Amino acid sequence: MSKIIIIDGGPRKTMNTAQMIEAFKQGVQSVSDQIEIQHVRLYDLNYKGCMSCMACKVKGKSSNICCFKDELKPVLDEVAYADGIVLASPIYMGETTAMLHAFLERWTFPWLSYKDYSNTPVKYMPVVAIYTMNAAPEQMSFVEKGVGMSEWIIQLTMKDFTRICANNTYQVKNYDRYEFAKGQAERKQAYKDAHWEEDLAQAREAGKRMAEKILG
């Protein structure tokens, strides 16, 4: 059976990123029930980013899968042989969460050969990035700078990369509890009413397209 692995870099289990992930799953399932969907929540794991151990570069033992043994290692082993990958994260300070960034270091660095500077994964597969953020569409240039290097490496290597963004998302369920500018809740609700269903539809369509690529 084919497998899609969703790498969930969000800390909250029911908010925007989680809802976009569920929409993506629905898109996959609308095409086929013969594709396994594995959902990995990075905040449930105990791990760090690249440890600079260089074990993946040892002569005669080089590996394009991270060799460092911790709770992320089994995930990286499975990701290497998946048929499709989803990278999902809220955007904090213009970048993905630290948890997803650490995963990306561990996933992509072993691809790099210092002999010829080629990038070679175990297997080529379609990759979709799903980002949810407080930033408005006109602020996307800042986000693109923050995620740009990681995306460039993935696109250069995997070739098949799609980015999906949900902008200006609801940040909290109860705005009265926190210090926000006057009228923020109303502005956010108005934007959500106008755009959220479109964002979810975009995620569903991405799931559908990935499933069709895998089966086609």
C-alpha cells in the first residue's frame, strides 16, 4: 500500500494547522482508500536538530538518512521511503516552528554529498508544505524569506514541491482573554468568513492531487 506521511510541526491539536491537515486528508481519501496516511506530531517527540555528528558522511558508511538515534530517527527512516510528504506548520516570527525546522535539518542534510555537492534522497516523492499564519497576504515576502532556504533545498532535490498558505488566521479562540488591538477579533472573523473555506478547499485539492500522482 502507498503511504503519505504528514509531518505536523504545530503545537495545537485543533487549531488552524490541524484543520488544514484534516482537509488534506479528506482530499487524499476522496481519491482512494488504498493510500495509508501517517500523521506524525513533532511536538509529541523528544529530539533535537542536526547534532553535527557527521555520521552520515563517514567514508564507506555514508548514508542519506540521518544516523543519530533518538525519537525522530524511526520517523526519518519511514519518511525516506514514503510516497508523499506533507510538511505542516504555523508560521512563527516569519519561519516554521523550531520543531519543523529541526526535522528539516535532520531530513535534508544527509542528502548532501561533500564529494560532489549533489543532493540525493533515498527516494523521490511529491512534497506539499502547508503554512498557517497571522501574516496577511501582502506580508508574504517576509515569510518567503524565512522559509526560502528549506524550500529551495526540497524543491531542488525532490523537484515536485507545492506550497499552500492560509493567511490572517484566527490566533486564539477567545480574544477577550488576551491583549489585542481593539476590534481585532471582529477583523479576524470577517477575514475568516471570507477566506477560510477557500483555504480548506485548497488543502483538500492538494491532497487529491498528491493521491492522483501517487496512483498515476
